[in-house]
Amino acid sequence: MTDAASKTMIASVMNEIGHNARRAFAALALAPSHAKNAALQAAARQLRLRRSRILDANRIDMDAARAKALSGAMLDRLLLDGSRIEAMAEGLEAIVALPDPIGKVLADWQRPNGLSIQRVAVPLGVIGIIYESRPNVTADASGLCIKSGNAVILRGGSESFHSSQAIYACMREGLQEAGLPLDAVQMVPMRDREAVGFLLSSMAGMIDVVVPRGGKSLIRRVQEDARVPVIGHLEGVCHVYVHGEADLDMATSIVLNAKMRRTGICGAAETILVDKDIAGAALPLIIDALTRAGCEIRGDDAVVAADPAVVPASEDDWSREYLDAIVSMRVVDDLPAALAHIGKFGSGHTDCIVTNNDAAALEFLGRVDSAIVLHNASTQFADGGEFGMGAEIGIATGRIHARGPVGAEQLTSYKYVVRGAGQTRP
């Protein structure tokens, strides 16, 4: 097929998807809660019933990924097993249990002239979601969009193509069982990168917002090329700061979990900062725990001096999202120095302080300008499910519209409903 013919074919397919999504949105936006919940419950049931098919599809993707020598972190993000499929099904059921965000009265007031004004939550419209690697995003994103009355156009990564298609079939079956329009959830059926370009640049009349979820290059491309608003999710350069008044056992436990529970997620800690007042006691414990867990440590001079196994850190390491069993570690003079480091090298995602000093914790929580800040808790709690949202599309690191975990409530806008009794403006 010639380039011209390929572009024509992509335009035809994408325009049809866009028009179908707008029609489906018109119906889904008015769907009652019980119908949306029925679709999600049916989809969860299908995920369990089709477990073997999903695993077979995932094996195809995993074999191809291994043949391409993808990293261990990428393979972990791509892998599905029985527990991860069950987690997807439970995530949909958790979304069912959430209150319907649509129609919620956000504010209500009366004017002196007798007008009654309400601010009421409404869906965003048609959402384009572009994501890489993680096939579970197919279920999470679809479920959140259905719950919030939004039609969605999914474009998963090429490496997870077969897995995502198998999950997508479950979501469509759920919509059909509930009598809702199937085109409320659609997936771009081709791997060609031109399809992403067309979605971003030529579908402004059909798509209301784009949500990218993936690496830095994907996010940058979406933000540069999109002709519609973007709910951005930048990289997760997450920090754990061990303050001078931290409990050492707690600090070691939190650091180990924040880095090593799952290294390939955006909430994994990438830099550990240790206060110099506690470094002599803390560094041996933290370094030993991480090393035993198989983590490579890249440190500044003070950390290198503490253990010969530590690799000297480069300047680039302080702003790097490893998504792997690697962490950078630095000794800092005090809380202001830790805040300065995070302000310079952080990505505005998730940062934590470990301390028994409430005043220091309050200062950290107030001054760190990240979407999520924690006191004495692992950064791996940066997750919509852990926040009680059922699931999430991603962690938004921008400041416009949504910030932090993007769940069903964050996929809404609002309108003003004004009721009068014949008033006219003088």
C-alpha cells in the first residue's frame, strides 16, 4: 500500500471511529446509573470467563517483547497473570460501588432576584486515551469512562496489542449486555503510528480531551501535537526524604517498599534523600535492605563512602525515572536542602517525608509542589485504587483540570443550571 493510500485508509477508519463515538456519547451521557453499573459488572464477569483467552493473547505479546529484548521493567508492565486479571475485574467492581459523579450538585445558591443557580457535574465528552505497555489500562480506562458517562477511544501500545484487544472484547460485551451503545468504548484497530498523529491533529471536532499514559517521549508528543486539551501525566521522579528525626526501622521499610514493591510503576521511588544528621545510622540499614532486594544504588560521595557496592551517581541520575531496580541516593544537609533538591529535580508526581517531627512534616507537605505528598507512607500508594477511586487512568501532574489520580470524578466538567420565575434583567 502506498503512503497516500495508507493515509487515506487511516483517515477513513479514524473518522468513522470519531463519528461513532460522538453518537455513543449522546446516549451514554444520559444513561442511568444502574445501566452503567450493569455494564461494568458484566465486563468484570467477562474478564473472569475469558481469563484463558486473555492469557493466551498476553503470551503472544510477551513472546514478541522478549524477542525484541525489552527490559525487565517493560516485561513486568506488559505481563498478565491470573491475579492481575482478577485485579482488573475487582477494579471494575470497585468502580461500580462508587457514587455516580454525573448529575451531582457541586454548588447551590440563591440570588437576591430569586434566581436559583446550581453547578452540576457533567461528562467531559469523548476522551482519547493513548497508552503504552500496560494492558490493564484498557479495562481501567474503559470502566472509568463508562461510569462517568464519557465515550472513549483507546489506542494502546503496539507491544500490548493482543492483550488489549482481548480485554477490549470484554468491555464491549459488558456494554452489549447492559443495552448501552457498543461504540461508547472503541479501540483503534491498527498499530500504525500515523493513527495517533491523526487522532491528535485531525479529530478536534470529535474528541474533547486526550489523556496520554506512558513514557516521556509519548507525553511530549501528545502535548506538542494535540489540538484538544490534554490531561498530562509526566514521568514519576518520586522522592523519599528520610528526615533527621525519622524512625530508622520505619524509614528502611518505607524506602524498601517505595522502591522495590513494583519498580516499573510511576509511583516507585527513584531518589532517596537522607538527612546528614541521621546518615551515619540510616545509610547502612537502607543500603543493606536495598542491596539484599537486588537494587543497584547510585549515590553521591557520602553514600559511596558508606558502602563500596554503591555506584557513583552522575548529574543525570537525579532527574531519571529508572522504572527498574535502580535508585539514586543523596545525603542532604537539612529539610530546606531536601526541598531544594525536589524542587530542582522532581517531576511534580509523588514525594514523601519520613519523620516523627510533625512540624517538619507539615512544612514538607505544604512546600512540596507535587500532585501527591505523603508523610510516613510509601510512594507506592500513589494509585487511584489505593485512594478509594476503584481505578485510575493515570496520575496527572499538571495544574489544569485534574491533578493526581484521575478517576471517574476527575473525568467530569460542569454546567450551570439556572431556574427562575419569569425574571428579566433590567
